[in-house]
Amino acid sequence: MHPEETCDVLVIGGGPAGSTIAALLAREGRKVVLLEKEHHPRFHIGESLLPGNVALFDKLGVRDQIEKIGMPKFGIEFVPPDLDYCSYVDFAEGWDPSMASAWQVRRSEMDELLFRHAAKVGAEALEGAKVTEVAFDDEGASAEAVLDSGDTRRWRARFVVDATGRDTLLANKFKCKEKNKDHNSTALFGHFRGARRLEGKREGNISICWFEHGWFWFIPLADGTTSVGAVCWAYYLKARNKPLKDYFFDTIALCPELHDRLKDATLVDDQVHATGNFAYSSTHATGDRYLMVGDAFTFIDPMFSSGVFLAMQSGFDGAQFVATALDAPQRLPAARAAYEKRVRIGPRDYSWFIYRVTNPTIRDMFMHPNNRFKVKQGLMSLLAADIHHGPSYRLSLVMFKLIYYVVSVANWRRTYAGWKRHRFNIRDMGALRGETIMKAD
């Protein structure tokens, strides 16, 4: 047992959210301790970034490093299950044409880069440190972590940031985590070599391929491999009656275009993974001496690749909140209200589309995009993560939703059938509630 150490801010979790907020606070001259339970580089799914990330990388001072490991990405391809053509959209078609590109990255490389950067700018960054206890009092917080060696270290902090991702350390502690009953999915995924990609400028674009039981992602990476995953309703994985790898290839066969792109490809390390993908949110993200950022606060379906952006943006917003809590506590109530409101904007905007994306009306609007009432500009700003653009963006989203509802009412039989199918798809499957990553059996 080491003697108790002190710090201004203890950040628990060394992913994009934790490393971002640790770097920003350390750069201000605060004593920051950043704890990560694993060792970088560590595997993580979610390789696709959005143009909104670019400005955040600039502000952190790591854009050049990200660019070196990334595959340029300029837009999205939508592949339908029942049409003989695909739809292509570019980020530059949004309200801000300068937000025209991002990258696909290996998360193990990017996450380590951000973690090392936090240490470089002054944070004490410690790997292999699993926090087992956090307690709060009127003066601050005490935390305890067990190291790989078995030793225990303790800290006394003025403020705690929970960036533990889907471990949701504080949300579990305060029993404020709520599962989203309107979304209940699972994911199967692996990496391939030799996949057929789009050509030219579109080579690095993400492809979203719908199929009967959900949708696929197809994400090209700079090293020549391609990340492929199926996000499917829980009942589909529950019905598995063969080894995971065989089931994954059977699932790919349900999407003819994707199957064709992978017919000459090989599975990297012969491994397939599966994970629960259950959306959730916490009732609150802040307290007088703590803050939840990224997936530690909320998790939504990854369809539009919003995860890293929302995590990093919450790190930037959270750094301002922490500074207020430490330096101007009299302004804390107003800062809490502002942060709680802002941290919900992105998940709310993305979720509206995600929970309807298998609906025929939304699918038609994605496959036949037009810019009547500037709705395409609004959609592309959302997909580029330009979600704080202002009134023009907000109005175009309102018009998109209005058109959706009008078309849905006009085609009410199709809408009702889609609603019934969605209710069937999200039914509780009990045993699939776990979030453990499994290797192919």
C-alpha cells in the first residue's frame, strides 16, 4: 500500500475522452493523474472519424500525427438490400463546406497517440491501474486503484472525471444508468485483407450496407486491412447455432454486395468478435466534484461513427466545466446546467435518425437525397459532426423530420408495418444482455 497521493483532477480511463480532458487540464498547469486499466496499444472497435474531429485534433496539437496513421475519408456510401444501385454523399455538401474530410484510423494507434500526448503535456499517465473504489466528501474525493503488480495506490483529488467508457464506473455507483428500451442490438466484427474497395477519392469512405437483420459497416484502413462488422438485432445473434466465425460469414452472405467485395479477402488472424451493443444514458453527467464524459455518460448505436467525436467534444466541454468547479465554484450551478444541456445535443440528434434508419421512409430519403428546404445540408452537417453550426442547421433538421412525418403518414400502412417490425426486433432477449467481447469459438 502506497501513501495517499494528491492531485487536482483524477481522470479514470485513458480512451479518447479521458486523454483529451487530461491533456487540456494539464496544459493549464493543473496536477492531473490519468489512469488506464489496460496497456496501450489495446484493441478497440470504432475506427471511423468525422470531420468534426479535425478541429479538435488541431486544438490538441495532434492533427499531423493523426493524419500520418489515417486513411482519408470524404463521405459515405449507402448500400440498400433491394436496389441495384448505391447512394453516395460527401461531407462537403453540409452547411460548412470546409468540413469536407476526416480519417479512418486503427483505434489502438489513435488511442495510444492521445494517451501519450496527455503525458507529454504534463499529465501523470499510468497504465495497468484499475480503479476499484471512489468515495466523495465535502472536500473532494478519494480513489483507490490496483496495479498489475498487485500493489494498491490511493489518491486524494479535488475533482474526478469518469472516462471509463462502457464500464460506466460512476453511473453504476450512483445507480443512474438507464438502458434505452428502444434500441437493442449486438455486433459481430472482424478485419479483412484483400477486400475490394471503392475507387479513387472514395476509397477511404465508409460504406453502410443494410440487410434483413440490421446493417454492416465497411471501413477501409491505411494499412490495407478493412474493418467489417454487422450490427444486428439481438434475436439474430441469439439464434446462432454454429461457431461464431461461420455465423459471421453466413451473415455476410445475406448482403450480396458486401459478400462480393469480400469474396477474395482473408480474415485477419482468423478472428471474429461479438459484443452487446445496448444503448444507454445516465440521468445526469455532473456533480459538485465529478463529471462523466464520453461513453461513461451515454452510448448510442455507432451507425454514424459519432462515438469518438462525442467523446472528445465532451472532453473539451468538460475541461471548461472542471475549471469552473475548481476556480469559480460560485458559478458551478449555471455551468452544470449548461454542460448537461450541451452534452445531450449530439446523442439526441444522432439517435433520432439511428432509431428510424431501418424504416423504409428514412431509407428512401437516404437513397434519394435532395436539398429541398436545405434538408440535405442539414443531414450532411449532422454526418460531419457539425452539430453546433447554429440556427440554419437546426432549421434544416426540423424540415427533414417534417418531410419524414408527412411521407410516413401518406404511406401509413408501410409505416405501421415498419413500427411493428421494430417493436419485434427490440424485444428483450434476456441472456444477450452481456457486453463481453468474445473471440471466435
